[in-house]
Amino acid sequence: MEFNIGPRMVKTGLAVALTLIVTDLLKLDLEIVAAIAAVLAMQPSIMRSYAYIKEVVISNSIGIIFALGGYFLIGSHPLSVGAVVIMSIAINIKLGLTKTVSLTVLTIITMMLGGEDGVSYWYIIERLSLVAIGVLAAFIINALVMPPDHKKILFNLIKSASEQTNFLLRVISNKTMSVPQMRAEDKEAEKLINDAKNYYEIISDERNRLFIRKRLSFFRSIIIYKHMIQVLGKKHTLIRELEKNINEIELMPSNKSYLIKKLVQEINAYSENILLLYEEKIILDKDLQKETKAAMQVTINNLIEELQGAEFSKWAIVFPIANSIIELFFELNKLERFVRLKENRDKSSM
């Protein structure tokens, strides 16, 4: 059984520890509320933490209004608390404040379950301080302890997704995998691509951080990663088209079926080579690449010629695949140019 402790786990634990230390120093009761707030507020990046705090201010203001209104109008009965929570969640979602719903619910419960002396100004300040301490502790720890290497994390996600899509493109055209297993592998590819897309949003947010080291290199990497993710999307579209029509392709005359499979394998190899070039694991000769790309273009033209005069049903099968290949080829060609620019800059800076 593997036991892996990641940076976010460590930072969450430190944020909880810091929260408990502060609440103990201030002699605040219900320190568990502050600890829970710290756990809920821990975000995957500094900018996300900053954005989370801004959203907390808005959503918790709504929560406080509902909590106090509910307390004085309908009391602190469990059903009353539940009704206020439902209304507050609905309004927060309506306003698009979905990330801080859990923290808002925590604030409402903390406010409405008043002490024996009822709700006073000091009570309100004390309860709000608990949430504020937890959120701020999470932000401070996130900013100071083990700041994430977003470039490395994102590239690893892209690489995993690329390896999965390359694997699928190899096995689909050869029909070497059962349909249920193919669907499972396709879902895994889709998940990996979505993970990369979601993390790209995080790394895009980080552009506004003032303390980024090597800002120009960071921005250049962002552009390359963006095109890598676009390539992943095009590859997945091709995979889906092949999955849908592979049986019909097998029934075509051997020359047409061969051309399609040849195209898929060539463009898959092209995709793998570009990623290896980015990692500086191989050197791609430009003239050889031109010949390879020219051969692919010839194959595409041959496929179109083979389809001249074919029935509409054949076009309906082949055209989406051919179009996906052409779009993927266009994105890969663009990505290669960006990678080669990076390679030339790296050489000139030595």
C-alpha cells in the first residue's frame, strides 16, 4: 500500500497548526471552526487563494446577513438553521459564488448556534474572527511554504495525457483492444486532458504574480503549454472519430483502409517526436521533418483522390476522420514551430 504525502497535504496540516496556535494565543473558543476554515480555504495556487479570499468576503457577508436574520426571526432551532443554510446556498450559487459555499455554511452554523448569552456584538466579532483566522492562515502558508512549481506540474499532466492518447491511436487502428477496455482507456484519456486544461487555468492565473522568477521564460512556456493542450484536444477528437467508425473503415477496400491507418500512425509518430524534442531527448532534422510532413500531405491527397466518386455514406465515415487528421496536423505543425523557437533561444543563451 503506497503512502504518498504531497505538498498540498503538508501545507494543509501546517495551516491547521498555525490556526490552532493563533486561536490559542487569542484565547478563542471553538478553535475547531477556525481549523475547518483553514482546510476549506487551502487552494492549489497563490492566486487562487487570493481570489478565494475575495469571494469569501462577498459570500460570507451574505451568510452573516442570513444567519443574523434567521436567528432573530425564526430562532436557532435545527430546522431554522437548515432553512437558512438552504436559502444562503441557493443565493450564493445564483451569484456564482460556488467555491466558498462550504465556508459560508460553516459561518452560518457558527453564527446561529449562539451561546447561552445570545448574540452580541462581541459574539459576532469572535465568530467571524475564527473563520478569518483559518482563511488567512491557509493563505499565508500557501504563499510561503513550498510554492508549487506549476510549469513542472502542468507539463507532467500534459505528458501523461499525451502518452495515453498516443497509446490509444496505436491500438485503435490495429483493433488490438476490446471495446469495453477501449472505452475505459478513452475515459482515462479524457480525464487526463481535462486535468491538464484545469491546471492550465491555474498556471495562467499565476502570470499576475509579482514574484515570478524568469517571467519571460514563464510566459513563453505558457504559450507552448497552451498549444500542447490544443493538440491533446485534437488528438482526442480523432480518437473518438476512429472509435466510432473503425469497423466501417475495416470494410473499405484495402487501399483506402491502409491510407487511413498509415496517416494515423504517421501523425502519431509526429506528435511523439515533438514532445521528445521539447524535452531535448531527441534532435529532429528539419529537412527530414519537411519530408515527413510532405509525405503526410501526399497521403492525405491520395485519400481524397481515392474517395472521388464514392458514395455519400463513405464520405460521411471518412471525412470526419480526415478532417480531424488535418486539424491535428495543423496544430502539431504550429506547436513544432514554437518548440523550435524555444530550442533556438536556449542555444543562443548558452
